[in-house]
Amino acid sequence: AALVRLLHDGRVGGHPDVIPLEASSKGYLDRIVERLDSGESDGGSLTFTLALFEATKQHEAARSLLAMQGLSQETIKAMGVASGAYETALNRAETPTGEAAVYIRVLRQIGEIYAAKQRLGVDPYVESPFTIDDATGVYRELFGVRHDEAWMELGFRITGHKAYAEMLHSLWEEIQEASLNAADYYLSRSQSEPASRDEHVRSAARIYSSYLSFFDEFAHKEDGIELIPDSAYFAAYESAKGFGDAFLAFSSGNITAAEIEMVTARYAMALRTYPFDRKVWSSLTSALEHQGRSNEFLGRARPVADHVTRSRHVSGWIDNSETGANEIAAFRRALMDELVIMYLGFAEAAPLEELNAGLKDLEKKRSELRGKIADLTGRRGELDQTLDATAASPARIDPNAPARRDLTIERSTVVNRIAELERLVAKLEKQIEGREAAIPLYGATFSSDDLIPALRAQREHPVHTLLRHMYHEQEE
């Protein structure tokens, strides 16, 4: 800090104005001093802070080139320079706090590179010594000092526990964003490079699995649950669904029995972490169908539906008219109807118009059956009159005569047929009544579709908090 003040005053080694104030050095140094007072200072190390500051500048320059030139040779060179500068900063870090500060920025660069490769449809080699797995190790170290105020010794004595938690949140969020961007990139390559399709699919699946393992490691530690950001739960849904989609929607279909079993398990997890995605319900059905076990769908789906309909957190969210309350309320009402659950599982391939057309077909069939019943009822009345007439004239007509016996048999047949048709009508009535109630409820679930891109784009979206509460509510 004393050296910073000397620099600020322009007096180092007897040379005045080494960094003249008119050259905007004060703003530069103010930012350095600000970092020295933060949790990103590696315990107050000026050497580290200066290295990280320089690396950040190189990163910003590379980002500017990426925006203007795409992944040009100049951009790639600038990214390499930034990575080298970050490596220098990492080598100067002596605490997990300093390492986390580096990885927060490095992961952002990694995510930017993957996103640019996918967007631009190119795959240049960009050298980087950093990995997502290394970042999870740093998170693990920082998380491990959460007890007995040991975290204070890592540069948070002044800034406090809030700054410690915020750094862990930031590192986690960069881990999840880099993971999702990398997996998305490999899935896009699986479509543009058919010859290597399954190789890219499995690369994406490994990244998704890595994030889910990371999530499972920490999401159940009650004594540190506040150190996980709310967005982690939706990211777990994205990873679980992404894993399943990688094999069912992106691969060439060459899936092993073990992989399809894992796909089923991943879709079940996606449903558990985010039950408001209509498509993931039918995805679970598709996975079960690959195993010849589609009859298990309702048994797996019903507990999820019951949790949503009985959740006190969902009820409170709706009662308080929180963000997304209308869409969530519509989905909750739908999950109270078992037929809607079946629609979610099996009707995804059929547009809502087809379901309505099917209802009209049932109504038409009911009308036709009622017409037949009316005709048969009329015929029964005619037979009754004829038989009554013959019964009133026993002297002229023998009750055992063939004509009377045939009339009696015909009447019995007509009566049985009327009873049979009435049972069919009663059955249709129940089907029609059920569909009349279920189809509007199912249609209302479509309103929740807009929540998914909003949650993906806004990691501070309020519904992330609801998802966290719902996830842990299932463990109570």
C-alpha cells in the first residue's frame, strides 16, 4: 500500500512523475487501491493485484477485438496474451481467494470463446492453461474454510462474510456458465460434423455430468447452502436435460443400455429441479420408451406433480403474486389433473389442435351412438306394441307360434344392444368430461414456455430462488 501511495504521488526511486497524474494515473491507481481493499487482493498482495489488473486489461482488449473482428488471428493472439497474463497472476496467488479471483475472469473468457466458436461456426485453436475442473477445485478449497471464521484469514477480514459468499457465488456462476457454453458448443459441432457426431455428443455429456457431480457435491451440505447461488439449481436442470437431449436428440442413435439408463435418470433429475418445462415430461417418456418401460411414466411423474401441487413455497409464491406467479399457477392447476400429466408425458408430439380434434371426434361418436339408441328404442316400442297386441288376442295367435317367438327374440336382442350402447355412451361421457376439463388446463401450461429463456438469460431472476426452496423442500 505504501508503494501504491508513492506511485500515486509520482515519486519512486528518485524519479518524479513516473506515472504522471495528467496521464490518468490517479484513476488507474484508485482502481488498484480499491482491489487491495477487496477480497480479490490475495490477502493484500500488491504484486498479485497488479498482475490481475494487467490481465484484466488484456482480457478487455481481447474482448473488444472479438466483438469487432470475430475470431481473427489478431483476436486469437490477444486471447493468448490475456491467458498468459492470467497465468502470471495465478502463479503470484498465495491463497484460494487470489486463485478464485483469477478463475472468475478466466472462466468468463473460456465461456466467451466457446460461445463465439458456436456463433461463428469456426473452431480455431485458442491456447489456455486453465480448465473448468481446476476452477471447481478452487471453489472446493474456499468452501472448505467456511467454519470457525477461517475464511477471514483469506482476505475477508475487512470486507466480511458477505464478500466471502459473493466470491463463492461468482466463481460458481462462472463455472456453470463456462460448462453450459462448452457443452452447447459440442452439441452444435455434433450437427455440423456428422462424421464425429457421437464423439462430440459424448464430450457434451461429460461436461454436463461434471457440472452435475459438482452440484451434487455441495447442494446437500446444509451448513454451507448459502454459499451456492440460486441459479445453480436451474443450471442443474439445464445440465440434466442437456445430457438426455445429447443422446436422444443429437446423437446418431448408437446408444448403449447404460447410457439410456443414465438418460432416464438425468431426465428424472431435470424434472425434479425444474418441473415447469412441458417438454422434459415427454422427454422422460421417450427415454423410458427406449427401454420398453413407458408404462412406468406415471409412477415416476406423479410424485413430482404431487410435490408441485402441495408445495408451500409454490403456494406462497402464487399467493404473493411473485414474478411468474400466473404461469406457475397455471402449471400447478394442470398437475392436479392426472389426464394432464398423461398429456404432458405422451401428447407432446400432438399439437393442441389435434387434442381438440380428438375431443370433437368423441363428441361426434357420442352423438352417433345416441342416434342409434334412439332408433333402437323406437324399434323396441314397436315390438312391445306388436307383442302386446298378440297377447291381447290369444285365441287368434299361438304364443308359441314362430312369428311370436321371433318377435320376442328380436326384442331381447334390441334391449341388450341398447344396454350395450348406453354403456359405451356412459364411457364416452367420462372421456369427454375428462378431456373438456384437461385440454384447457394442458393448454394453459404453454404459458410457462417463456420462463425458460428468461431464467437462462437472467441469473438473478426471482424464480431461481423459488427453485432452490422447492428443491430442498423435497428433502424435508
